[in-house]
Amino acid sequence: MPNYRIAPSILSADFARLGEEVRNVVAAGADIIHFDVMDNHYVPNLTIGPLVCEAIRPHVQVPIDVHLMVKPVDHIVPDFAKAGANIITFHPEASEHIDRTLQLIRDNGCKAGLVFNPATPLHYLDHVMDKLDIILIMSVNPGFGGQSFIPEALKKIAAVRQRIDESGRDVMLEVDGGIKIENIADAARAGADTFVAGSAIFGKPDYKTVIDAMREKLAQ
Ligand code: DX5
Ligand code: ZN
């Protein structure tokens, strides 16, 4: 069985109690904290930045996975690295120089990755596979939590899984959007190993019950 990771998205957490929320979700079994950064330009919503990343950093020992939905990308990368991010992903359409941005993230000591929207073609992978630590497939259009999973994403996950396997490299394959207890196993069967879930976890009173149920589905 692959090394599956559950990555709760704090987009659906209670921002008035964020420190407590991240501590609770890690105690409930989260492997990674997924941190959604939206700029009201690349996506039509506005969320949180490096200051909030820095504020939650002392509360958790697990990696913080910063999903940048911002344009431009580069100038914010060092700020997130300094704020304690471990993984930084960005959308290739939002960067003028994708290779440079990937290198910048790595030079700042973080794992680097590309994010693919439902309609973004995979050709962006063509010349940068050796600079990727993670590939994130969006199963909703980015901008909001609580949307429905787009089933077409499963084919894309499978195509990326094949490319990762062919590369022989250890690249995480993350899926983000509409992941729930009911569909997490479908995403795993397609080849994902890291599962972002916002509303499915933070929308329920007991985070451990949800995370345990997700792991049970992954073990079947
Ligand atoms: C959407 C974000 C997701 C979102 C997932 O733009 O990137 O991380 O928070 O939320 P759910 O799991 O509710 O779809
Ligand atoms: Zn996200």
C-alpha cells in the first residue's frame, strides 16, 4: 500500500480559533496542513498570507503545504519559506518562468510543485519533471471550498501517476477539491497518494472520526 497522507485544508477551519483548529486536526491524525492562498486576482477570493503561516507554524510539527493561487508567484515565495512553509505549489499559468519559480522554491529550502486546474493541460510537466517534488491535481476549479468533485480529474490523476512512475522519481501526487469519505478511494485507485479535504473534515464536529473513516477506505 502506498504511503497515503491526509492533508486537511484550513480554508474550512474556524479562522477565529486557527491555532486550536490546526492542533486539533493534527491530533486527529492529519499528516500535512494544506494552506490555501488566494489573491482576488488569479482566483476570485481572498484568504491568508505568510503572516498567518508564521502564526500557525509553532502550533504543529507536520509539514505545511502552501497552495499558491496567486499571480504573480515569485515575490511571495521567500516570505512563505521564512514563515515556515515546507511545500509550495503554484499554478503554471500564473508564472512567466515556470522553471525559474520551481528552482526559487527549492533554493528557499521547500519542496516544489505544480498545480493543474481541471482544464489545464499536462504538457507543463514536459521539461520540469526532475524539478518537481509534488504534483497537485485540482478536482474543482480553484477559489472556494465546499465544491463538488469533478470526476474527469480521475483520468488526469491516472495520467500523472503513469508519468511519475515512468520518471522513476519519488514525486507526491496530491488531489484537491471535493474529497470526501465516499470518493477518497476512487482518487487513490487512480493513483493519488495525498488527499486534501477541507469541508469534509472541518465541516464535522469530530475530525478524528472523518480522518479514521478516510484511512479505512484507503486500506480497503
Ligand atoms: C480550492 C482549494 C481547496 C479547498 C478544498 O480552491 O484549493 O484546497 O479548500 O476544499 P473542499 O475539500 O471543501 O473541496
Ligand atoms: Zn488547495
